[in-house]
Amino acid sequence: MNIEKFEASQYKGKIQSLVKGAESFRADKEQPIDVTFAEVVKEQHGITVGELFADLGIDPNIDTISNIITVGDMDIRWIIPEIIREAIYLGLRDAPIWGSLTASEQDISQQSVTMPYINMSDAVPHKVGEGETIPLGSISYGQKTVKTFKIGRGIKITYEIKQYVSLDVISIFFRDFGIKLGQALDTLAIDVLINGDQADGSESAPVLGVTTPGTKVYKDFLRIWIRAARMGRKFGTIIGSEDSALETLDLPEFKDRKSGTTEAKLNLKTPVPNEASYFIHGNVPENQEILVDPRYALIKYNVIPLMIESDKIVSNQTEEFYASLTTGFGKIFKDSVIILDSSLDFATNGFPTYMDVDAFQNVVFGS
């Protein structure tokens, strides 16, 4: 670390206040905000973190954690957890699945949130004669409580790493840790898609069989897509295991290239996806694939953003860094997720009653 630059830096003595400012946003009791250290620096001083480092005499390609600590200035040490947080945060946002499954994110200030739900049970329209009273249908509604969870892990750094490994190299490893943290969020999101957000399983996804158990064909997807289109849903996202993905991608309709046109042209006006995004995840049960409409599937609730805490263990000359966040997912509409199970028979495992579109479309008008 360039001591001369540090002593002449206009930001010397201001790091703690910058970090505290970021932490106050993240830990706000009413509305916590997941701000980065870079955003706070930009907002307060109009410069990038790279420019801040340069002015402080820090070169991430060369300097180590030990170089910063041994300066003797307590204020500059506040920057170390923020360097680690930024690296983890980059990994956390690198390649997660959950971002493609959620309709929105919402910051909340408690570990549980109340969500509304609406069920249309008897809202079929009726023909109304002149002067007659319009009959009433019924729509049941209520509230459900969705819980959030704290997830995190600690990382132990030896004195040798602190002294000899540059900040840039350490950041690579912390970024990989962030990727694994993001994978944990993926697992949490997929669990809510499958099992719902209620302990009694009332929000769990329906499981549909196929035409011939043990043999998956394109028709099995088409059946779901057509029903979904009639309901105003579009299951353009699929999640499955590696084996399920191999089976689906090997279907002729997905792998064979064709040219030319049919003798007779049929324009299907009920929209069916002509493409779908496929994600592979180990948390999906064998023989099953999850079909999702991300527009109506999940909301991600953020209680406490990514937090970094540290603890020095003198006895074995290590320093422990703990990364944690408190978050959770809530399911918006139960009919936004369907599970296709190739081991089950559709004849006995068909659409649930709440996805019976004919009940709403086959309107019999009274005289």
C-alpha cells in the first residue's frame, strides 16, 4: 500500500462513515435497502470505488489484507468487509435461477409477511333479462403468512492468506462463495414452486402425468401449454434434472430441424410457446419437470440484505468472515406452476379442478 498517497488522500478518515452509511441503509427497520459500497461512494463523492482505492494508495492487484491492516490507521480497516461483500455480491448475482422465476422483489422489515389470495369459485356469468336482478357469484379471498429465512456461511482465512494473497485473488474465491450462496437461493425458490409457501401444502404445485407412463412425448407438454394459454398463463420456463433435460431435449420436436410447409396451414390462435427456457437443477425430483409462468409465480421478499461480519481467532491465527442474508419466496398464483411427472398416468393424474377452464367457458345462459 502506498503510504505517501494514503497520507495525502482526501478520503483519509472518511471510510468508516461511508461504511456506516451503507450499513444504515441495509439495516433500516422500516425499509432496508440492499445498497453496495460503490453506490454509497458514488452518491456521496461522485467517484468510483476504483478511484477511491487509487486515491487511498490501494492497488488490489498487489496489496493484501495485511497491507491495509498494518497501516496503523483504524479507519481504513473498515474497507475490508466491504471488499469481501462486493466480491460475494458479484457471485451472488452471477448466474442464479431464481431471478428468472420471480415476478418482483419486495423489501420488508419483518421475518414474515401477509399476502392476499383470491379464488374464483362461482363467478360464471349468466344471461340477464330486462329488469331482472343480476345474480351474484362468489369470490373467496383471504390472507396467508409467508416466512423468510436466514441463510449464510462462514469462511476462515489464515494469516498467511491475509499477508501474501492479493485482494484481487482473494476476491475470486469470495465471488465463488457468492455463487454458491446464489445456488442456495435457487434451491429455496424451487422448493416454494414445488411445495408452496404454506406448511400444510395447500399451495403446492399440481402434479400431472403423461399419456403413457414411462414415455414422455411432445404431446404431454402441448397439453399443458394449451390449457395454460386458455387460462392466460404461459409456461415458457421449465426446470428439470439433468436426466429429465436429456430426455426432453432428445424429443424429435425439440431436436429435429425441418424445412418446407404443410399441405394445409393451421394458425393456432390460442398462444402456445414456440420456445421455452430450460434450467437444470438438482433439487427437482426424478422423472419430474416444473413448468412455470414467471410473471405470476413468485415474489422474493428481502428482510436483511447481504451482511458481512468478522471475528479474529488468535489461538490458531485465523480470521473468520460470516456472510448472511434473510430472505424468502412467496407464491403469487397457485396455477402459475405445474409439475409434469413422466412416471404417472394423466388419466388418473390430470388437471386439478381449479384449472378447469371449461367451467368458466361453457356458459349456459338461462332463458
